[in-house]
Amino acid sequence: MLSNQIIDWYLQYKRDLPWRNTSDPYKIWISEIMLQQTRVATATDYFNRFLNQFPTVSDLAMADEREVLKLWQGLGYYSRARNLHATAKIIHTDYNGVFPNTYKDILKLKGIGTYTAAAISSFAFNLPYAALDGNVFRVLSRVYSIDKPIDTGEGKKFFQELATETMGNARPEIYNQAIIEFGALQCTPRTPNCVTCPIQANCLAFGNGQVDQLPLKSKQIKTKNRYFYYLFLSCENRFIIEKREGKDIWKNMYQYPLIESDKAISTKKLLQTSKWKELFENKELVIQSICENVVHKLSHQNLHTTIIHINTDIDQLKEIKPYQIIDSSEIENYPFPKPIENHINATFENIP
DNA sequence: AATACGTGGCC
DNA sequence: TGGCCAAGTAT
């Protein structure tokens, strides 16, 4: 039986990961959120730091969102951190600090969809819900040679039923971890290790020679270009930041004052924008340097960033209103997106 | 249903 | 080296 073969493989080859060997739903929840669209190697250090700072769901509930985002800095998909924090508050108040223990209640929580609800339900409570993530899609599509696209509603429904069937009466807690780990280590996206695969004889795609063409995806992402002009306004170790609001990327994170354009513009044109005038009208300024056009690639957009460094005197900084001045010693208190983090690191590397 | 949401690694 | 991919979810 397929489920038993995969479990046997798992018992022999599984990795010892920080979130394994526990049935604490809090730890499992944190790990699952961090692992969404994120590699194990990247998530591991974040997981350890996070659990160290917030050992229980109530510790997390009591924190400021800014602190949570700071711990998440660099991990990406920051709505995960915001939802994690909001959900911790719900569990702390509505559930008296005790993690809900039914699939239905778990699925209601912000940031938890069908995959994560099944993962927590099975890993923590051994409930029989088949976890369907990218690994499981890949393994099932190959073993059964399914050429339905996995990124459509119909495809997801089909694979969810197939996953449930394949799990059968296997122990949910171990089976779900096993097939996910099998996908991550053995049945990998590129160059899967079919030579040593224990289920090679049962794999239809291997028989067809179609392993490298599965799973099938129908959609392709299109990227757009945006042009970011950051104003690094500094005076010795102090500089100006603003908080990002709204529904755009990096919500509730901090950055240098930003002038955005949908196309590249000259420094001369920047001088004519309303934001520039708002910041500098009637003030003296000297552009010290310009770091031009570093392209930061996100999944759906290319950000062409230019950082304009301007030295200003302290009195002038104080007059600029919706922005705040921070000292380099306060950097640890504010979450920054990668482009800003990179510039801060390069600028303040020699300053204690 | 289609799209937005980050970042880093890989070939 | 640019495009694809990695333990998805919300809208």
C-alpha cells in the first residue's frame, strides 16, 4: 500500500527539524505559517528566534505588531506575520489561550487555509484530514500521472479527493508529514531521485517517462515595473522614516520617504513632484550621492529603486511633519523591507 | 477565478 | 542570468 511505503521511507530518512517531535499546536502553527512558500533552510532560524521571543500564544498576543514584524523581517509575505499576531489575540481572548482543537475552528482563524488547517489538525491532534501542499500535489500528480493543472479550482478539488483517498486509514499525524517530506527530499521538483525511489514501480509517471513534466500548472505570472525613489535624509546617525499604509506591499513596515512613479524619471523631475516640494520647499538641501536603479524582484513586480542621499541639518529635519526621525541605535525597533534593510546595513555597518 | 503578496536559491 | 520554484492565503 502506497501510504505504508511512504511512511516506511519517512521513518528511515526524515530530517530532525525544530518543529518535529512535538504535538504543541502553537509550535506547529508557527512553523506551518513560516513554511508557506518558504524553504526549510530559511525558516529554521526564524522559527527558533520566534519561539525564543514568544514561547506561548499569549506572549505573542501581548506583543506589538511592530515587534512581530521585526522578527519576520526578511522572511517575506508579511501578511503572515500580521495574521499570526491577530490570530494570537483571538486565541488569547476568545479561546482563553488554548489552541482550538477541531479542523473547523482552526480553519476559521486568519491566515490559516485548508492546507494549514489540515496540517495542524493532523500533526497536533491526529485528526484525519489529508494535507495538500505543493509537495503532495507533486507526488500525487506523478504517482498517478495526473495531467490536470493543480492551480485551478477543479484541479484542487480533484487532488484533495485523491489525497484523502491515498491517506486511507493511515495514521494522519505521521502520514501527512511523511508524504510532505517525501516530496521535499525524494520526489523533488527538479531532478527527482527516481533511481533510489521506493515507489518507482508504482509510479505511473516514471513508467511513462513523464516525471519531469508533472505537476502541470496553467497560469503564468505577469510582472509589472515600478520605480521607487527613496530619500535617505540623514544627519550624522539620525535619519527619517515613514510607515507604509494601505493595501500595497510591505504594509505596516517602515521605509525612507518614498516618491513612486510608474516610469523612470530624472532627478530634475523629482524636484517637481508634490512630495519633494512638501519635504523641501524653502529649505536648503545638498544631494550627497545617488545609488541608482537597483532592481528588487518580487514575485509580481520589479522594483527599480534609487536611493537619494541628502544631508540635512537637525533643525531642518525637525520641521518635516508626517515623518519620524530615528537614531541608528533604534534600527532594531523598526521592521524594514529588504531594499531598506540592505541600505541601512551598508550605511551603518561601522556604527555601533 | 484571477491576482497580489517577498525573498532567496538554483541551473 | 532570467525565469522558475518553495510546507499557501486572502480577496
